[in-house]
Amino acid sequence: MGNLNKVYNTYINHEFESSSGLTPDFAAFANSVKKALKKDCESVGLELVKFSRGHFDVTAFVRNPVIDKLVYVSIGDMRGGCCGHPLDQVLYRSAEHLKDYHGGHNNFTSLTSLVERLKSLTER
């Protein structure tokens, strides 16, 4: 899971400039997350099946192909908030399909533990 650790360490103290449109800075962050998540998932037998960049947030769907279980992942607004850093509060939950944004119970973890938690959730 070293790739997501690198992303975490790079962006945990980073401040994104607020904007009404996509900034090059946030685009680079989103691309880094996508590449790192894909590699770290593959290293434990999971596959990144969908990744979306929003307005300062990203979402993804990850599948365990062996048992065909799907998980939704969301990293909230990277400009920060009132309740801690988004990289320490990554949302993940079971999903039925690639448009299931309201799936199972909400779970939260740090970006550094995400793939381990996804693997565990998809094996239940």
C-alpha cells in the first residue's frame, strides 16, 4: 500500500486554492490518487473499476473480482472542513452496482489504511 502512503504524505499538509473550476493542482492530486489506488488495489487482488474527479473531491468503485463484491469510496472536499482532514476520513461502503452511491453502512478510514479496509470489506 506504499503508493497511497506517498500520496498521503504529499498532500496531508497541502492547501488547495479554492476555485469555481478545476485547478491544475487538484487535477494533479486526483491523478495521483487514481494511479496509486489502482496499483495498491492490484497488489492485493482488487480492481479499480471506476474513478471520478469532482469539484475538489474524488470517488471510486473498487471490486473484488474473485467474489464480485463492490465497494464505493469517497474522498471529500480537499479544501478542508470542520471535522478533520479528508485524507484521514475517507468514506467507504459496500455497493450493489456502479451507480450505487447510497449502499451499505458508512465506514471511514485514513487513506493509508484504505486498501486494507476495502479488501476486508469485500471478503465478508
